[in-house]
Amino acid sequence: MRRGWPPPFSFLLLLLPVAAARGLVSRVGSCNPETAVRLRPTVSMSPRNLRRYTLQPRARFRLTEDSVDKMAAEVDALIATYDLRQPKKTRGSSAANNWMEGINGLRDISQPVALTDEMTQIRNDGKQILEEMNLPHKKAEPYRFLNLRRLYNHKFEQASGDVDLKVLEAGFQEETDGYRQVFVDGVFSDEYSSFSNDLPDGAYVGGLQNLPDRFRDDVIEQLGIVHEDLYGSKFFSALNKANIRDVAVIAIPEGVKLTEPLQITFYSSPSKEKEKHSSANFPRIVVLSGKDSKATVYINHMGGRNAQYQSNPVTTVKLQDGSEFNMFSQIQHSKNAVHVEAVNATILNDAKFVWRGLLNGGTLSRVNLAVDLTGDDAECDLVGASLANDGAQMDIHTY
């Protein structure tokens, strides 16, 4: 048996002062940057001298225009590096792979409702992007705190298309009585939509089947966009792109101002085998707001009582000079639903984007908002709230 100094495992004792010093720096530095301190050794880092430190004041940090610009430049550089540095393709967990195989199976039997050639190409591009990406996992920063078990714990079957009229009508807003549109499982439904009021000349709100030719190229361009941010929107945007069937298009021409609000409801029906399987749908919204135009739209995401399903919406908003667009979004899914949404808005000169969101349904709900103020005096106003119960997880991220 070995005797004498140092005793066995004595090297662990040497880590204690280092750990304590790091804790001190973390606690003091996180409280007040002007009085924060750092530890600096006065002698060599030998075991006997680990405790001999002095405290040195840290330089003060001042918030100036130059420092803000520098910080913004560093963030842009970080994002650029993040986008280009695609992680090496790895093998996902069995649950993740089964989940992805189930969605791919739905894709094969769910075809676009219109613009077949263009939509097929868009879907294939989205599928190719997915094949080059890793499935969401806990080691990836955007998903560290996302309950992936609730995401992957689903076996998929084709949606039944059944609609609970009481649930659907309960979500209608009184002020939108003149113009309501309903998309069932991501596809426009003429049966449940109502149009008692006419839109101004040139404006269009509806699906792809009746899309005017003058908006066709702009809509196709927006559908090709895959949102990228620090919150994992790229994967779910590509997933939506690979499974698009129809699109809710809101096109307001130059100078047109809608005096009455509109409402678009996305209803998710249960699968044909309600007890054993879930359904999945991929709503897509494209907003084209012309110069000096104005519109207000209520967006409602909902589904049948106690139904199991996953909804993966993507919204693209493009506001021209001087336009204003108000979006009121409510997510009131069943308690067993999963909702992961990406919203991206590009705002030009003197344009204004207003978003109000309420999350009050689903076992897992996430909304990622990315707003690009590209013009002078561009403005956005984003407010969100969550009402969670029964252990539900709800996140709203803005960038």
C-alpha cells in the first residue's frame, strides 16, 4: 500500500480553488459589469500557489452607437458562419428516424392541389434540403430545451378530413363575418368558407386553385424561401416546403386598404385511426402587401377535441413601401397536438408589421419570428402571450 504525500486522489483537491475562483468570477461578473472582477495569478500556477490571487478591476463597458454596430456585425458574422457550417450528417435516434419515415409516407400520398409542375419542383427541393440536414436532437443548440419526445412520439396515418363544426365555428371572430376562409389539413375548403363581402378590385385572398396569374410568379418565389435563424427554423421550414399541398395567399395591390378584417382558419383533422395514429399537416401562408396598402387578418390554428396531430405552418410576409399589415394569430389546438411554426417578414421603407400571438393549446407549441427591417423607417410591433396547462411547453422566439 502506498503511503506518504500526496495521498491517493489528492489531485481532486487541487481543483477546488479553481472551481471556487470560477464561481466567484461568474457571480460577480454577472451582477454588475462596471464592478466585475477577474482573477489574475501573481505567481506561477503551481499546486502550492493556487490560492494566491489578487483581484483586478475589469474595464467598464459603455453602450455607444459604435459598440452597438460592432455587436450587430459580430452577430451577422456568427449567423453567416452558422449557415455555412452545416454539421456533419449523423444517424438520428430510432424514434427520430421512425418519425421522419412516417412523414415521408404521408408525403407520398399527399399531392399538390394546383400548379402541379411548380409545386412538385418546390417539394423536391425541400426534400433535398432535408436529406442534407440532421434531425433535431438535444445536442443542437436550437433544440436543447425543446421536448423532442413529444415531437417524435407520434405514428402517422393519413388525415380523415373530418371537421367538428362546433369547434370550428367557436373559433370564428364576429368582426370577420363578411370574409372567412377555412383550410382543412392545409388545403382550402370551399365547403366551410364564406364570402358575403367582396374584396376591392385587384385584391386576392384564397388558395392556389383560383390564384390570379398576376400573383403567380411572386408566390412561387416566396414558396422557394427556406427560413434560417438561430432557433432551428431551417429544418421545419424545409419540412414544410417538402410537404406543401396548398397555400393561403393574401395579396393586397398598391394603394388598396381593406376596411374590414379577414379571417383564415387552419383546421387539423384527426387521422383515420384516431386512437393509434396522428395526422400531420403543413399550412403555408404568403402575404404580398403592395405599396401604401393596408390589411388586418386573423389567423386561427385549431383542431378537433382530443385529436392527435402535428401542424408545421410557415408564413412569409413581404411589405412594400408605406404598407401596413396586422396579423392576429391564435393557436388553440387540442391538448395532444404539436405546433412548430416559422414566421418571416421583410419590411421595406416606411412599412409597418404588427403581430399579436396567443398560444393556448397543444402539448408542444413553438413560434419562431424573424423580422428583417430592410428599409428606412421600417417598423414592427410584436407581442405574444402563452397560456399553458397540463405540463404543456410553449415557446415564442423573436429575431
